[in-house]
Amino acid sequence: MPCVGRRFNRHGERLLLQTEDATVWSLPPQWTDLFSADPEVVMGKGRALMRFADLVELADLVDRLSSKSGTRPRCDL
């Protein structure tokens, strides 16, 4: 997906990525390959692909998107 912009909000930097159907998604740069690896992930030596804080943020995003579509995913955290 091409990066079509970069924005900053109260949560920090966001990259705007455009899909083939022209939809633009706002994602944290650490979720993309456009960002260098986080030291926490590097120190995990391949055992941790994402930081815990990023996983929590991703779960929140999935929950918000699911509630917009009228279905709620089951999440047993």
C-alpha cells in the first residue's frame, strides 16, 4: 500500500496508507515496514513481533471498526 500522507494527532504520528479501492487508512508507523524496529522488539530476538502496547491499540481499533459494522468480535483477553 502506498503511503499518501503523514499526520500527527494526540496519539503521535500516523501514516496514511491507500488501498487498491482508494480507501485511506490511518495507522501508526510502527505497524508498517516504513518504520525501523523498536528496541523492545529487537531485544526479544524474534520472539515478540509486536509490543504489548501496540497489540492493545490494535485490539481497540478492531473493536471500534467491528462496532461500526454492527458486529462485535469475541475477545477473551
